Amino acid sequence: MNAVIAGLGITEMGKVYGRTAAEFAADAVRRAVADAGLEPYDVDGLLTNAGISGDVGLSLQRDLGLRHLRLLSEVQAYGSSAGAMVQYAAMAVSSGMADVVACVFADAPLKDRSTGGGAAYAGAGGPPAGWQGLAAASGISSANTMYALAARRHMRTYGTTSEQLGHIAVAQRAWAVRNPLAQMRDPITLEDHQNSRWIAEPFHLLDCCLVSNGGVAVLVTSAERAADLAQPAVHIRGWGQAHPGYVMGRDSEYGLVSGAALSGPTALKMAGITIADIDVAELYDCYTYTALISLEDYGFCPKGEGGPFAASGVLGPEGGLAVNTGGGQLSAYYMWGMTPLSEAVIQARGQGGDRQAPRNDMVLVSGNGGVLDHHSTLILSPHAR
């Protein structure tokens, strides 16, 4: 494979009002193009991923004024979509199907609540129907409650505790303090985590990701093309996907094993490395639990030992494993799989500033979609294979 990431575009992020998701997406792509030192007409491939607001799609081509594209598609595997888009873009570039492919995610679920002095979240509405209605009647009707169910099963099986989950939140906030792009930059303690209000037991507020308006885009091209561009090339060394299909199934491994257990080894094998070679891990962390189970399933620690591993202090800036160095979705910003991907590009380039990991030869990126339904893994590096 000779595909690389050559451009990164990140818009204003967080409580940014008055712009649609489509406008954020167009802004992100333009920023990525400028970051690479290219012009919009250089882009001949476009892959889009829409979030909750759902208004980013094929019409983005017209919004950007792009003509004669050789690749155009919408990709949807929820939080694993960013990794999937990069995979498809890499294959397109390596096969000669396209030369420069833009991959973009944007969303604008936060609405300005002018009379209340704060932000309102405009999520998907309407009561669940069919079999989902039966679950909803038991109070299991949202991502919060579904992930809480998964986390509780992990806790009962392996003895994982709320305090151990809290160590993940504290470590990632410590990274976010060093990230000027992060929404939440005030340090927190384990006591702060334990005292934050309940969302859906066993999740406190500080176990849960942010809600953000904004957009992120990356440009994928060939290593040969990137050699003359403005930024250091980030080589796409390996990838994998997993779609377990066992959620809500009797006797399934739901809550105990994630798609990282399949997509991780696939990506590592393609890259020709092992998990011991990974210097930086940018993990999808819609909840602290999601990061914990990913650490286990990638093999950073044995299955069931994610809690003690997190509590050991290994995950923070002073620890031995650089995990979610920008603060992740818990403290930086929530752009689905583009959150870990954007930080991975920054780290692989060596542009992390105060939060730059001491080693960045191999960077692992995970994406998680649905409620443990989908998973993507990328292995990135500043070095060609």
C-alpha cells in the first residue's frame, strides 16, 4: 500500500451555532485541502459520513464546487465510519481509481437555546417501534442505557468498578488540558468523577462523551503525490473492520467482547506488526467503558483486566501508554470516529505540541459504531513500510 493521509481539516468545535452540518463539512474539506497545499480542483474523490443531523451527503460535491469526481459515496457505519472511509479511500488511491480523496464527517446536533441560556441537544425523536419497543418499555431506549447494560455485564463478569472507569476519564482530561482544541480543559480528580451526577448507572456524567458541533476531514492520496505537499505524510500501514452482529442475541458476547478483537489483529497483520509495537492508541471513547473494552480486545492488557490496567496510571501523560492524547471524545470533542483519527494524524506528524507522545512510530486508531455493532481499526505511521 502506498496510500497516505496528506491533509487534515478541523473546524471550530463545540457550542458553535448558526451553521448546518453541511456547512461544517464543506469548511472541513476546504481546510484539509489548504492544509495539504492543494486546490479544490485537485480532489477527485469524496466520501461523506453524516451524523445525527443527517444533512451531509452527495450534495456536498455541489456545495464545494467539485466537478468530474471519479469517486463519490456516502459511508455509514456510525462511529466506525471514519476508519472505513480511510480504508476505502486508500484502496481507491492504490488501485488508481482516484488520486486525492476527501473523507469528511460533520454534525450540528446542538441548538442555541436563546431563552434558557444554554445549549439544547436535538437528537433523534419518536418512540421506538416493534421489538425495540419492548426494550424501551423496560427503560432501555438510548445509547446511554444500552452501553450501561454492556458495562454492567462487564462489571459483573470481571469485577470492573466505577472507580476504575473513572481513572480513564481523569487520564483523558489530563491530556485534554494540554490540547488547545479541547472543549474541556479543567483538570478533574477521581472524586470529581464519582461525584458527577448519574446518567444511566453505572455511568456518571464524566463517563460520557461530549456533544459537539463541527466537522473534520482528511485527504488521502499516494505517497508519491504527498512527497511534494505541505505536510508530512502519514502512511496508512494497515486496517481492519468487524461487524459482530450479536447485539441483543441470546448467549452472545455482548458487553464482554467488542469488534476490536477481530479488526485489531486484521489491521496489525496487514501492517506486519504486533500490539507491542504500538506507541500511541487513539481509541473511540463514547464512554469510559468503550475505551476500557477496546484496550482489552486489542491486547494492551488481558481480557477482564482493563479496570486494574486503567487504575494503574498507565494511560495519562505521565504513564507508559499514550492513549487518547487529545482528550478523546470524553474531553476534547465528539466527532464520531474522526475524533481519534484527527488526533492520530496530529501525533503521527509530530505536531502535538505539549501533548506530543514521546514515540509515534506506530499509531493505532479505533472506531466503534452503534452499540458495539461495528468496529474499524487503522494503523498509521510517519514511516513508509
